[in-house]
Amino acid sequence: MSPRMSPGMSPGMSPRTSTGVSLARRLLLALLIALLAGGATVVWLSRHSFRRAPRSIEVGLRGEALENPTLLLQKWLEAEGRPVQRKGGEVLAQELPEGGVLLLLHLSQPLTQPEVDTLLAWVRRGGHLLTDGTAAPFNDDRGLALLHRALDVTLQNKQAGEPKVGGPKQQEDTDTFQEGEQPYRVRRTSQWRLVPGDANAWSYILGDQGLEVLLTRPEGKGRVSLTPDLNFVYRESLGQLDHAAYVQRLLALRPGPGPVVIWSRPVELSLFNWVWEHARAPLLALLALVGAWAWKGWPRFGPLLPEPKPQRRSLMEHLRASARLLWHGGAAAHLVARTREAMERRAQRLNPAYESLDLGARAAWLAQTAGGSADAIGAALDARPGRSPHQLAQDLLTLERLRQRL
């Protein structure tokens, strides 16, 4: 009896194989349903079983705020309706806002006299110059020294001569611009103060006992406002105490919604420009020296020559080298004695009676036979010790000359 084929079975599939496939499908389907149910349960529990409370997490500064410490000041002034730009580097006339405000906070190098003239000319045309007397990155009186001198103002160090312990000290002051006006609490350096040469030259002075924290006056169609310290305008402290209101009060010294330029962008100085400015003569001398060296060595630059073939050295070269080594090693007397013996052997062959002659007779016979001075020959024949190196050298030359002539 042949097996009966169930619906859905292919002709080549046995009943046992069909049952296995359907069981695997059921298991996979059940596993998928279980996963979906578990995921839905977890989602429901996460939304209904835990209380969600918002928390603020400090993530630090990002983007431009990391590089620009005056970004908060810029955004605040823009919110007040003022067009704001951030600039830096060399102070040029085309960079200054006509009829606007310039906050001078950061300098790449101390102001030069042309830059001071440019600033004052811009102020007289209607600009408002507001300066930080200890402009970064110098944080002392170097940055604005020429500007202060042009305005007959001195930036005085109240703590000169005191030991420096820790960073710059800060103190909290209360500034009141006009009687009856609301006072402003400001935290500034306790080290630097402005001292005007003529207090009557300034329309408004704020300070104590000749040590001022604000000097301002009209200058042509504009205004100059000098402070010893504006560090409170940066992001760390602008929102503290009355710093923002104080900045607004300083800007109100010359009313008007003019543009504002914040001079706080650091500019990297070129190493070549710095060397050219401070060491021009040595740099030119070095360039001339390098040029002369290159010009002198230029003809030597060319194709490589083949290595010379090694030559065999003669025996005489080795003998000379050995004698030179002995001479410099302290064996000069030994070389003179050996040369004297070699010369006297030749003399004995020529004159059998040579050995029986005394020193003077030997010298006379050698002088007559080979030529030369009898005194020099006698000194060379004298074998007594105590001769100086120079005398030994002369004796060696005399004896070698006699040996070659005999």
C-alpha cells in the first residue's frame, strides 16, 4: 500500500521531512513573538516604572566659546542692538569703526607710535576708545605705554617691591559715577592704578587719593576712556556682581547705538618678522655668510669621481713611519746611536785605522773625506748622554749625511 501525500507536500518530500520543517517554523515564530513581547514589556516598564527628573549636566565650553573669552560680551551687546565685531593684531585705520566704540583688551605686541597716532586720529573723528590698561597677554604697563604717555597718564604699580605670592590679587570696589546714582560693585585688580599728569585735563575722574580707576574726557569729536583693568568683561566674570551694568555705564559715556569692535583676538606673530624686528643685523650677516659659503662650495658640486686605486706602500715609508713613532715615543737617543754605529761601520771599511783614532781625529778625517764641519761631526760622534731633543735631531741629520757620503 503506497503512502498518501498530504496537501502542500512536494512529490519528492517524505512525511517525516515535512513534519521537521513545520516544527522549526513554529519554534522560530514563537521565539520572534517572545522577543517582541519582551521588548514591549521593557519599553512599558521604562516609561511607567521609573520617575524621570530633568538634570543639568555641565558639558564644558564648545566651539567658539573655547577660543573666544569675550563671546558672552559680544552676544550681550548684540542683544542690546549694537553691531559687534571681534578683531585683533596690528591697529590699522581701516579696522576701526567710524563713529563707534573700540574696546582695547588684547594686543599681540605693545602699541607702536604709528598705532597710537592712528587711534587718536580715529577718536578725534568721533570714535570712543575704551582701554584695559593692563591689556593681555602682557598684563602690565608695557602694552599701552606709548598711548598713556601721549595722554600724559602713568599706569602705577601699587605693589612694586612687594614679594609676588600667587596670582594677581583682586579686590571688590564700589564705584558711583554721580551723586545719587546707583553704585556699582566691581571686582578688579588691586595692583594697578592710573595717575594723570594733570587731573584738570580730564572731565571725569573716578578713584581715590590720586590713584584712579577711570579717566575719561572728550577728544575732538570723540571720547577717550582709560581704565587700569577690564578683566571683568570676560566670560568668567561678566555675569558676576554689577559687571555687565558697569560696562553698559561705560559705553553710555558717549551715547549712541554705534558699532562696537572688541579688540581681543590674539594673532600669532611670525618668527621671521620678530627676528627681523629685533635681530636684523645678525640675520643679514648670517645670510651673507651662508651665501658666501654656498658660492665658494658651488664649483665642488658635480659628478662623483671614481675612487683611486689603492697603491702598495714602499718599505721606506714603513721605515720612516717606524722611526717617526720611535722618535715621538722618546727613543731619539736610540735612533742616533744606531745611526752612529751604521756610519762608523762604513768608516771602518774605508779606513782600517779609524777605530784607533781619538774623537778629534775621527771628526777631522770624516770632514776631510765626506765634507762638513769638523765641530758638528765631533758633536755627533760624542755618545755622552744629556743632549737636548734639538741637538739630537742635528746629530741625526749629520750622521745620516755622513753615512750616505761614505
